[in-house]
Amino acid sequence: MENGKKILNNFVKSKFADQNELKKALFQAGVAALDEGWTFMDATFQLGGKARDEGLSADDVEKILRNAFSEEKRRTEREAEQKAAAQAAQAAAQPAQAPQAQAAQAQPGMASGYAAMGPTVISPISATMMQQMIALGLDNQSLELLQNFKIDPEALSIPWPAPDWRKDFAKLLAATFKPDETVEFKISNTPSGSREIVSKIIAQDEALKKIMKQLDGPDGALLTINAVKGGADATDESWHYRYVVVDNPKMTLAKQLAYYKALNLPCAALVNTGANSVQAWIKIEAHDQEEYKERVDFLFQTLESQGFKVDDGNRNPNQMVRMPGVLRNGKQQYLIALEQGAKNFTEWREWAEYSLDGKPLVELASDSEEAPKKDVTIIENVLRAGEFFLFTAPPKSGKSLALMDMALSICHGEDWLGNTTNANDVLYINLELTKSVFLNRLFLLGEKRNLQPNTPKFGFLNLRGTALTPLEIAQLIAKRIQGAKKLENHDYKVVVIDPISAVLHNPKSSRLSGSPHQILMQMVDSIIALTGCAVVTSTNIGEYPYLESRADSVISLTPVEGSLNTYQIKGSFREFPKTLARECSWIYPRFIV
């Protein structure tokens, strides 16, 4: 495989006469940039700038680079490469294999060099939007923010500089200062700056372009965030306490924009710094220093509580910020947008106190134009993802084996107790058995059912003897599921807890106050809320009536009088019709309909 740096160098140096060749080369360079650790924004500016110079439209550039940076697509590509390599090795070992047969095994691809996107992402938002988020390089924290506040990821796309971007300085001044106020600006890393009345700068018009070029340099140019002198009609010092700057260079550009948008910050302007940050001019609109300090304290504390740390140096009302309209080490400092979010600080503060308390927000039915797609069906007419399923039966009747049989059935998409299942990854939480006993039971079931017991779709977590509270167990399960999805390409849709009563039998849980039934239900609800998985467990008949009343689906097995090892199956479901009673037999190690 060609070296990534070589691909990037070749792309930058090459000239392209053919548009299709350019698109293919840009895609390959985007993939190489991802492998070399570039951010999406780095690729957009450096590779995208080259492609635009060669005649490619901005829309085509963004589409191709997003495709190249898609994690799902890259995973699919790697799997295809591995499969192709295995097929090549097999072909080498069997030279007599017909070319037609080899071709039949090949993975379909796009002639232009674009690979098809990976599997659909199951999410409260659309797969297309999720792919856009992934392409922007957002992490879980950013994705959660966007989903919670229903922010379209398209809003996070940083626009290209305007054709007249050299005049962005004048545009910013006209929007944020009064004409007779005075501002100070300078080249970075110089001891003193220049002061000028805003109206005089704006009046330069076309001549401003030449002036801005003189400020180009390795470190760019700076501007005071607030006026250094008020206008003639100023009655107080509000001109000096109007704005504060917010940014976090340790975050990606897209993540900073996600915060600004999701937290509804009252932004007067957004400025690209020409490096790795977007500076937001936040409206403070204080009348004096005391009010300024109080409002900035509230703003910074709110941001930090949401995971966005701002440097304390930014509190200074005399802080100098990036001036749009100049080049910084060859990259443009330019105006991204004006007027975003809440109209003023007072409106934003009311919104923040209402919306950022960590509690669910009121949602409107009118937010949905049509009924949303239902969650993934795990067991037809029995269970969907995000639901709680309870299996009840008499003591020592084989409940644990029944749960393991269900889990193995779901992994393979095979029937369970006469119900059709759909193949999905299952995470089994073992709280009772040793690892040896657990695996021996699994292999015995696989042998009896002629199913592969060591399928990669069956994951298990041994928590026997682990001293964790029910909430800590829920958090651990969520952490393992998220890690498996991100690092191991396992998308668990079902969590089986066996036995759920064992959660209460450890020193940390025994010290908890409250009803055991409610504590267990809180753990189940937490797992569902954190992962979106279906949660499955079992109890003795009548052991936990509160769990039975709260479960979305319940299947109960009761002994048939006069018939040894025969049980009647009854099912009641919140989202599906009740099933007719029928019988099953216990033939070790499973129930058979």
C-alpha cells in the first residue's frame, strides 16, 4: 500500500486536467490524511483548497472528504481488504479455481474510487446526519449535545471565506461596534498597536484590502474584544464591557461549533483563527465592571459544567482576539458568521437556567412530521431494542439455561420457544456461575441445537463476586458496550442479566436504602437509557411483582398438573398482542415447544 505522506505530497504537487481523476485523487488523499491523523478541517482547508483551485466545486469537495473521513466506511473498506487478501491467498493455494468463481466472490465497488457507506447507524437521528457527524470528527460528548438539542450537523460546517474576505474586519466592526467608538489592533507579538475610530476604518472600503495585506504574518493580527474608547454619547462604561471571547483550542473546530450551537450561546460573531480554533464573541452587555464579572462568571461556570473549559485569561475585557481579514502563517483569519444563538445575555441566561439543569426537556409532538421508525425488533411480537423483558418460571426449573438459549438464538437469528428472532449481538452479564461452568453450558446448548457456541456475536461479562452497586453495574455495562462499539465493531442490542437478584447480594448493595424491587428497576432503566439496548432477565414466579408490572414484555412458564416437565407458556406485552397459551417441555438443557 502506498505511503500516506507520499499520496498527500503527490496530490498537492499534481495538476489535474480531468475532473473524475481529480475527484478520485482527492478521495485517496482524504483517506491518507485520515490515516496520518489529520482532522477533517485540516483536510478541508489544505486538500480542499487545492481541489477548488483545480476547478472542483465546494460542494463536491465537502462531499468527497466527508466520505473519506467516514469511520463506518473506513471499517467496511478494511473488512473488504481483509476479505480480498484472504481470497487472494485462497486463489494462490488453488490455482485451478475458475476466474468466474473468483469474480463472483469480489466485493462490489465504485469505479471512481468511492466505497459504499457502512451499515446503517441505529440512532435517534437519521443515518445520513450521523454520517455527517462522524465525518466532522465529533466525539460521543459532542454527538450527545447535538442529539439532545436537535442540532442539524449541517450547521457545524465551516463555510469557505467570502470572495471579499479581506473586508471581514470592516464587516465585524460594523456589526459589533458603534461608528464613533475606538478600537485597537496590531500584528501579533508586537509591543504596541494602532488605535482608530470604527467609522474611519469602515470608510476605507476597497483600500482596506491593501491595508489588511500589510498585517499578514506568521502570527496573524489581533483586535481588542471591546472598544478602548466610547463614543460621544456614552453615559457609562458599557462600551468596555460588551463582549467576552470564548474558545478552546484543545477541541476540534467542529466540536467547538457543536458547543456554541447546542448551548445557544449569544454570539455576536464567530471568527476562524487561522489555526485550530473558532473564537466566539459572546454578548455580555454589562453596564459596569461588577456586572461584567458576575455575568462572565456565570457564563464560564455554565460552560465548564457542560465540559467546555475556557482559559481564565479570556475574562479580561481588554483581551485581544483574532482579527479577520488577514493571513496567519498562510491561513486565513476570517469571519464565519454574525448573530448566532440567543439574542442577548439575559435571554440566554433564562434559557440556560431552564434547559441545562440536567433534567429532560418538554418535547412537542409537532417536532415530528411523521411517526418515527420503530426500534429494532429482537424477537418478533415479543421484544424490541430499548424494552425490558422478564422471563418467569418456578425455582430450579432451568431459567438460566433458558436465558442462555435465548441469547444464543438471537445471535444466530434462530427461533426461541417458537418465536422468530432477528440476528443481533448479545451481551450476557454472568453474576452467578464460574467462567468454566458458564462456557460449558453455552457449548452444551450449541451442541444440542447445532449452533456455533463460540460466535463473535455472543459477548459475556463475568461480574460474579464484584462489589458494585446496581447503578455502578449499569454504568459499567454502558461503558463496555460503548467501548465494544467504538473499538471492536460490536453493536450490542440485547443485555441479559442472570440472575438479577444477585445484584443485591454484595456488601455495597446491601447498604442501600429503599425497596429492592425499585433499586433493580432503576438499574434496568439506567442501562436502557445509557445504551438503548433491550434488557432481559428472569425471576421466580411472583418473586418481584414490581418488576413484572414494569416490564414491557413478560413470558411466564407454569407447570402443567399431572404432566412431568411440561409447562404452559403465557405472554403479556405492552407493545404487542397477547399470545395464546401453549405448552412446552423441559428436555435438558432447554425448553422445547
